[in-house]
Amino acid sequence: MQPIPHLPMLRPPVRNNGESVAEATGVRRTTLPGGLRVVTEFVPSVRSASVGVWVGVGSRDEGPTVAGAAHFLEHLLFKSTPTRSAVDIAQSVDAVGGELNAFTAKEHTCYYAHVLDNDLSLAVDLVADVVLNGRCAPEDVELERDVVLEEIAMRDDDPEDALGDVFLAAMFGRHPVGRPVIGSVESIEAMTRAQLHSFHVRRYTPERMVVAVAGNIDHDEVVALVREHFGPHLVTGKEPQQHRKGTGRVGGYPNLQVVQRDSEQTHMLLGVRTPVGTGSTAGR
């Protein structure tokens, strides 16, 4: 799954003359109640729109027992909502020639849609419904568990993917970013529907979300659509802000890892730590 192209930057830089790049490129931002941010970029040269709901939750927010929960949940939310089945969701976007998809990374999860500009309302509706109301039905959990386990097997069969996992584990030690986004066979097999539902309810809160829209769109119209479809979710969560896991010092130490594989090629990966940045460009 690939990230959405042409999405606006959340903190645009400033030109030398003091004019913000946001003002010059048509990027606008509005923060709604509960902390939900809406960022748009007007692109007049196209007749399309890209809608993405970016949730600041990824594999680094998981404990060892629920490793892979963010990715597992991403699969589940597309299966059904209280008003749409998986077929309804797929047919709705297919009927307008659009695309609906998602991907999970270490620090965020993104649900996105690409449609013609005339279908913007449908895109916001679909993405919001999936993100906010996606169900974790027991039968869907078992179906997607098998899908994720198959993805893990495919990853393990690819020497380059396996090498990347070994490298990250060696580089970051027990830090959460050292674990694969997809999880492990053990964690996925043991994960329960209750754990996935709790992860969804407790982590998918408005202050962690950014709705980013780019294309031939109007900012005020987008904000109105977000207010309509996010509705009662535009309130601060009742539970305290969840502490982000892995905020301490990164583990790992210099070492050599060798994995024996029956392969016609040898794959090598070399990594080094670099100085921590200070925000200054001096010395780069």
C-alpha cells in the first residue's frame, strides 16, 4: 500500500520574504473541537480530490503482546460498519471509479480515497465511516487473522523484507520501532477481538487525527463535510491521553547479524547511527 500523493504539509515553511508557503500554494488549516485538524490544498489544475484521514497511531504504540494490532485493525475496519457491509463499501467507491485503501506505518495509519472532485462528499463519508465506525465482528477477526498470517509468511519468504526486520531489531533493540509493523505469528494468533476493539476506541481519538484533502476542492466545504460526518466524535476523549510507547532512549548496540537462507543471492544491509538533529541546517 502506498501513501497518497500531493497531500499538503502540516507545517509549511516560510519564504524569505515572510510569506508562508501555505498562503502561496492554497494550503489552509482548521482545528475543530476535540483537536481534529483539517488541512486542505487547492489544486485548480485537476478535476480530482484525494482524501486522507491520518491517525497518529502505529506499531510503536503497541506493547509486545499486541504487536501488529495497528495493522490488524486497519484490515478489520474495512470489513463492515453499522450501515455498510464490505461489499457496500467496495461498490460505493467502484461505482464512481474511485479508489479506497489504507496503510499502516510505525508512527501512523492512513485511510484514503481518490475520486473525481464531484464525488468529494462520498469520499469523506466513506473514509469517515470506515475510520470511526468500522466494526470488529468476531467472524471478521478470524478471517483477517488468516490474511495477516499469510502476509507474514510472504514477508518471511522475501529475503529483503526479512533482512529489514533483522536490521531494525538489531538497531533498536527492544524499542517498539524495532518490531515489524505487521507483528509476529505468535502475537497475531493470540490477539483477541477485545484487544483490537480496545485499541480502536482508545487510540482513534480526534486529537490524533488529521483529515487532509487535496485537489479541486474548497476548504470551507471540506470543513463542513468533516463536521457532518465526524459529528459526535468531535469531542475530547473521556479517557486520558494515552502515553506513547517507546518514548525513551532507543536500544540496540553494534553487532553483526547473519541469517542463513537457501538463496541464490546474498543480501547485505549496513546501518549507522547519526547525530540527533537540532532543527538547524548548519553543518549539513
